[in-house]
Amino acid sequence: MLACPRLVLAAAIAASPVTPTQAAGTCPNERADAGADANLGNCLGDARESRRANEPRLAAAAYARALMFAREAYAAGKKEGAAADWYAAAGEQIVHYGTEGCALASNLTGEAPRAMLTACFELLDEFLADLEAVNAGASRSAAAARQRRAELEPLLAGLPAPPQPEAPPIARPTAPRGEPTSASPRPVLSLRRPTGLDAGLGVSAAVAGLAIAGLVVGDGLGRRAHAAALSGPDAAGAPVGVDLCEAMASAVGCDDLRSARRLFVASGVTLGVALAATALFAGLRVRHARRARVSASWSGPRAGVAVHF
């Protein structure tokens, strides 16, 4: 930045106190009874001495302290209701000297380099925003601040990424051994296909079908045998109102009629048994299907609950 004839910090920067008061975390010539402007000059003098002595780490530490006082001095100047010319004179000077040693931040250790460069950017950005507010965003002061900011950007980008804090492990409650919890449902064993029920249902249905066929065949045979007996030669000699086959067991067609009756009766009994068996196996098959659906939907809060129908 261009030096101004009204530099307010020239005397403070050129001279250093005769009796310094040093404390931990301070620059050697920092004084507790001095203001931010004076200590800015004191720490700048210490930083420049360390650079001349080829002590970059000590110089960076003193520059970081000077940056802190520069931010205090800049904030105090703004609080006094500074006009536009303050930013182009005293304000520009504070920002210029406060960020003079930002390029040496990499000589510090730990997280100090990132903290120092971040503070430099904050001061420069604040200064540029204030220049925009007083319609001086295109001034020489703004151009100089942008140039210094551009010089520092690669330094900040080249720093290693800060370590990410590790998330604390989540404590998970342990359930007593042998007792299932509602949060972790027990595995559900899939029900086997009921092949025995299917086979029994198929056989009973087939027997029922054969029994129905036997009824039909027996009925047809009985009708034909009855008609043959009535039209046979023995029908004329049979008494009126008496069953021909009961009166004359050897009459023509009576053997076929008796066989048809036995077939019809056997088929009827078989059909009844087959229908009962079919109903039983069908009920068991439906019950098994319901249990399979309940087992498939068993999870979450219902874990450990058995449902039977």
C-alpha cells in the first residue's frame, strides 16, 4: 500500500519501548500499559528484528501478535465514526501493517498457521467491505488489499486439512442372554411346503371322484338290469306287486341288478368317506397357509410373539 503523509503509526513502528514487559504469548516489546496502536508498532519491530536475525518462527509469532493489535486498532477507529478519508489513510495503514507478516504463517506449528491466515483474510475482507460502503471499492487502497489477499490465498489452500473430530462410539444396550429384544427380532424359520397334506388332499379328492363315477355307473347298470328283468320271460309268472328278483332270484337280469345295487351302495359309502377326508385335508391346508402368512409378516415390535390359528 502507498505510504500516506498522515501516517499515524510511523512513530510507534520506528521506536520500541526502552523497558519492555514480556509475558507468555506476547511479543518481546509488548507493553501492558500501551494501546493497540502502540503495541502494533512494538510487535512489528520485534518481527522485523527476528527476520533480520533469520528467525522465521519468532518473526511469525510476533507478526501474529501484531495482527491481533491491528484488528483491535481498526475496530476502535471505526467506532469513532470514521469518515471516508480515514479508511484511505489511517485505516489503510493499520490493515497494511497488520497483514505484513501473514505470508510467514506457515512457520508456526499446529493449527496456528490456519488461524493466523484466517485472521488476515477476515481483516482484509472487513476493510474491503468498508471501502465498498463508502463508495471506495475502486480505489487504490481497495486494489492493494485485493492484491495482498490474492497473494495469501495459495498459502491457505496449501495448508493440510484440519483433523476431523472422531464421533464418539454409540453405546448399544446389551440384552440378557437368552431373552430376545423388541429392537432385534428373532429370525423366522420358513415353514416347509406341506407335501403330505397336498398328497392326502389329492388322494381323497380322487377317491371322491371315483366314488361319484361308481354311483353313475351303478345307477346306469341298475336301470338296464331292471329293464331287462321286467322284459324277460320270467316276468309274466311273477305275482303282481312283488319284486321280481325277490320272488324269483334266478330270473333273467336279477344278478346284474344285485351287482349294480352293491356297486351303488359301495360307491355311496366311499363317496361319504372321501368327502369327509377331503374336507379334513382342505382345512389343514388352509390352516398351514394362514400360519405361513403370519410368519412372513412377523417382525419389529411383534418379535417373540407366536400367532396360531
